[in-house]
Amino acid sequence: EHKIETLKDDIKELERLVELTERPAVKEVLNTANKNLKSDLQKLQKLHEAPKAEANASHSANKKYLVEIKEYAWDQSEKFIKIYLTLDSLGKTVAEENVQTDFTENSIKLIIKDIDNKDYFLTINNLLLPIIPEKSYQKVKPDMVIVYAKKRKEGSDWSHLTSTEKRVKDLKDLQMATDDNETDKEDPSAGIMNLMKKMYQTGDPEVKRMIAKAWTESQEKKDKMEI
């Protein structure tokens, strides 16, 4: 189950990267990596769910659906990072005990249970700076849920919510600067190569594996087209 959750988190991060980058070649590599991860996830899920299929058959009528929360807003104060979640079906049907939040120093995971037979969840990994889990909490209001993540360093100014978003922005800025060089004007692919190298160098082992695999497949595809 831990591996499945890790893959889901990686897929979500890749999708976020795809949305942020504007470079076609980078999008292709990231989409290839995302496709590979989704394939791995499906295989793991089948292996994990197969033994449970028969046991769960009798409970299919009471099956709940997991719905990912993809839209939210955030801002900050001197002491807290605040995440705002609004759902059309929240209203007064959500009780405080049905909202559960799990904090670590660099992540926030929230689930809102039992809304029209659905459980809504939000996962934010790789926070830009550390938070204090034991001093973080959530508030349930009639029309929204607000998550308060306590900044470890009060007064710090978060330019982005996650380090992933900041890294992509920094890499895009670097790419723009690189594009101004004569070398890259003569060879545009050099700028893309530099960008991918930076992503590889700053990524964790799983990200490095995905980029390497996606890049290899992309090159193999290119070689076949040239033959």
C-alpha cells in the first residue's frame, strides 16, 4: 500500500510539472514518465486488489468513492500557511469529526469523509519550508474547510507553496536566460538538455529514475524515426 501511495504522489507531482512547463520537449519527457508510472500503478493496484475482490463483492452496494480535490487557494500570515477548500456539497453536512488532517514537516494530507457516499482528499507534498505538525490544525466552516499549517520559522515569506513549484519556476527562469545565449540560439535543443539535466540533478532518486527512463524512450523513438 505504501508503494501505491508513493506512485500516486509521484504521478500528481508529474502532472503539476506538466502544467507548469511550457517547453514541448520537456512536456513530452514528463508525459512519458507519467504514462510509465500510471502503468506501474495499475499493475500494483491489480495485485493488491485481487485478493480482496471476492470479499468486497458483498459490500459493493455500500462502496464509497474517493474524489481528489484539485482546486484550492492558499495564502499566508506571519505564523501560518492557510489552505482554503470549498466544495459545493459541503454545506452543513460535514461534521468536524469527518474531517481528518495528517501533517508532517513537509506535507499535508486531508480527507473529508461521507459526503454523498464520497470521501474527498487532498495531498500536498514537498512543502517549500518546514511546518510544525503538532501546532497545525483545520477549521470546518459552513461553506469551506481551512487548513492552518504552522510555519516553523515565523515571518518567513513563502514564494511558492511547494518546493516543486519553486524548482520548476527557477528552471524556467534559467531556461529563459539560457535561450538568450548565442550557443542556444544556434542549437535550441541545448537549452532543453540543460533544463533536463538540472531537473535530474535536483530531483530525488525516483524522479531521476523516471526522467532517465523517459529520456531513453524518447531517444529510442527519435532514432527509429531517423532510420
